[in-house]
Amino acid sequence: MELRQLRSLVTLAENGFSVSRAAEQLHLVQSAVSQHLKQLEDELGTRLFRRQGKRLAGLTPAGEQVVIYARQTLAGAASVAAVGRDQTGPTSGTLRIGATHTQARYVLPPAMRRFAAEFPAVEVQIHQGTPGQLVELVVRDAVDLAICTEALSNEPALEAIHCYRWNRCVIAPLGHPLLAAPAMTLELLCEYPVITYVFGFTGRGNFSTAFARQGLRPRVVLSAADTDVIKTYVREGMGIGIIADLAYEPTLDADLGRRDLSHLFPWEVTKVAYLRDKYLQRFQRRFIDLFQEESAQLNRRGWAGPG
């Protein structure tokens, strides 16, 4: 059994069992991938794939188990190689970060500036997606670190580090009557059309639960994964925006008024996660340190809340 056979198997599974796409990703000809798969089945003495005619349609129960262990084996081999790279020569390589738009746009830049100054020979790749997609990427070792709020806690294969806490604010064009209200309540927010995050992003689950517990249902007229999109449609007059407070920028958003909502909603926790058994190279560990240091700055500016 060879690593290249396991790599072909995992890549095939991640590309919808298309041999052509797997071969393209691996920079091999299709016949080489097919040969790797046949050799693996022959060596194991069992079928790994469900077939429809000549087409691979999925994994057999044995194939599903083999893919799990194949991923672990490839991750272990990558960690072995990383140990060697950490001990020799100048620091170089690639740091793959998975993040939601809010993290990439509003939180990562300060840590990224410091990291680039310390490690100029390291290329940083930012892979954006939903929290669920980011968890899948880090479990597959397609990214080194995942930064998000939802979905990380329930994955036992990941080590998740708490970084900072945040809550929400409401934004509206200057002069909007909501901004002059003596107090913010959930009932008051329900009087206006709302623009906020889609489910699975930036605390939308706890947002909806807070209303439901009071027997209320906000009139959400538009939802988006991108905070800048939410701001755009608030400016168009489609509704009030409920966003992560850290995404309000007083200078750039001077045409929008802001009111704090932290007394209405639970505090959210953003974490950075990585594969529990993955060897982190020195520059990867350093990025986590820098991100935690910058997170402490967020907390000191008041986004962390009580407790």
C-alpha cells in the first residue's frame, strides 16, 4: 500500500467520484488514478466502490471506513514532513486559513499584517465559506486553521481555541426613527423590516432563538453572508440591519447610525480550530498567537462583554 494510492482514493471521494477531476487535481493522467484505485482494491481484497456500469457511483461500507483511515494516514504523513521542514532552513511555506467573510474582512487584517512582517516567505491563502464548509475543510486538512463562530464545537477531531466574544448592533440611515428610540427591545425591532445574516453565519441561530423565546418573529426581508452586502441594502432603505458589532466602522459607516443590542442577544464566541493530531509548524503556531493577541485588543475595546 502506497501513499499515492490513498491520495488518489481521498481525492476521488472529494471530487464526486469523477476520475477526470481527481486526476486533474493530482496532476496525473486518468489511467494513473484508475491504476492506483485498482491496486488498492486488489491489495485489500475487497471492493471500495459502488459502481453503475463502468462509472463509480460511491463508496461501499468498507470504502467509507478506508477513506476515514486514509485521510488520517495522509494527515500523519503531512505532519511528519512538517516536522522536518520546521528544523531546516529559513521559514517558508503556505498558511491556509479558512474564514467567514466577517472574519476575513473585519478581524484578520491586523494579525495578517504582523504575520506578513515576521514571515515574508510564507504565502497566506484565505479560503472563505460557511462555518459548516470551514469545518469540513479543516477536517480534510484542506486548510490548516479555521476561524468562525458556529459549528466548531461539535467536531471531536478538532482542537478549538476561544479567541474573543462579540455581540450585535442595529444600523440604519441617519435620521431613521429607530435610532431615536429611548430603549432597544426585541418588540421594537419587529416593527421594522430587518436585514441580517443567513442561517449558519455569524450567530444567526442565536439571533432567531432570542426572538422565538419571546414569541416574536422578526420580519427578515433580506439575508446575506456578507456584512458589506447587508450595509448596502440598509443604505438602499430596504430595512434596518442587524450585524456583528465588530463590523461597524465609525469612519467608513458615518452615514449609518448604530445602537448596541448586546443586552438583547447572547454573546457569541469566535474560535480558531485545527486538526487535533496535526503537527503545527512554527509559523502556524505563531499565527494563532498573533490572532489571540489581536483578539485581546477586540475584547479590551468592549466587544467581549461581561464575564
